[in-house]
Amino acid sequence: MAAIMEKLSLKLFNPNSRNETSKQLWLINRLRYASGYTEQDAGFSLLELIVVMVMIGILSAIAAPGWFAFVNRQQVNKVNDAVLAALREAQSEAKRNKLSYSVSFQTDSTTQNIDVAVYRTNPGIPTWKPLGADVGVSSNKLILGANLSGENAVNATDSTVTYTLSTPPKITFDYMGALPTLPTPNLGTGNPSGLKIVVAVPSSANSTSASSVKRCVIVTTLLGSMLTEKDDKCS
């Protein structure tokens, strides 16, 4: 049978009677015949597939934490940009309309989104919207913090930022876009003084406390000057 197949192969794939493509096919056929190769030899063995899957799993386990950390940083950066934009909007509206404007922040108890409202201080009726929604960012995986104990008033003594807020943090700009009173200095911490609004990635151990990944906007002077900080500078 093998002799018959050999003769048939030589007849069908004779390099002297075929074009260039046929010559290539003839050569491939000869190599297969000489090595005993069959179509059943194609593909991967089960062991090879298992090894590849294990390698993919190991690489994924190594890369995943770094990827999630990158995503968290990008998200908290964008939400903090939305905080800054809201404060600047209120300040701009106060100057333009020669009226007092306020910015308030809260965590929605149902959606867990951080909400923001920019509104006239009088009559003082906020219209809430999800923070970062304008730029397609969701804040429901982040937590809100502040060092405010009231409107334009920081916590007593060292102005510590807290993430268990009993009332929505509120910052008000007067008709000139300035703060009515100078914020109490942030004593003894070495961090910038002022009114702080903080967004943070929650701790893996406690969802109500912040991890080391934080971003904040600080209103620092009577004129309403603002700066952004991150991580330990937001404590």
C-alpha cells in the first residue's frame, strides 16, 4: 500500500510537470511522507495547554494588583477634578451675580455616589447630582471626607479629616467670590491649612476609612484660593 501511495504521490506532484505552487506542495508531501507526519499530529497536547493556562494565571495574578491600583488612581483623580470644578463654578457664579453661592457634598445612601450641589446660599435649596457624572465618572467606589464641622468652619484643634460626616460639608463664597472668614490653621500636622474636601479609595479592611490613595481640594485663603493635594497631604 505504501509503495502505491509513493508512486501516486510522485505522479501527482512531479516537480518537472507542475508549476511553482505544485512544486512546493510536492516538497511538503515528500517531507511528510519521509517523517511519517499525519494530520492527526497537528495541534497542542493536553499537557501543553495546561502549562500555558498556568502561565497565564501566574502572569494575571502578578499584573492584576498593579492594574487595579492604576484604575483607582485614575478614578480618584477625575472625581477630585470634579470637586475642584464645582468649587470654581460656585466662586465664579458668586462673582458674576454678586450673590453668595455655596457648594455642598454628600454621599447618597442608596446609590453610594458622592453627590454635589452648587446653589445660591439664599434661599439655600441644593439640587444634588452625582459628582463626576458630567465627565462619565462614577464615584460610588470612593468615600467622601472633609475637615469641616460646619459652613466654612474646620474641626476644632488639629482640623483632622473625617470620613463619617454627620452633615454635608458646605463651603460658601460671598458676593466677591471670597470666604467670609479665614479658615482655622491646620495645627501641628504639617499639612496645608484650609477647608478640605477629600475623595479617597476606601481601605480594604474597612470600607468607611480611607486607604493611602487620597485626593483633595483645599480652599486656603480669604480670597478663595484653591490648591489640590494627594495622599498624606490630604489628612
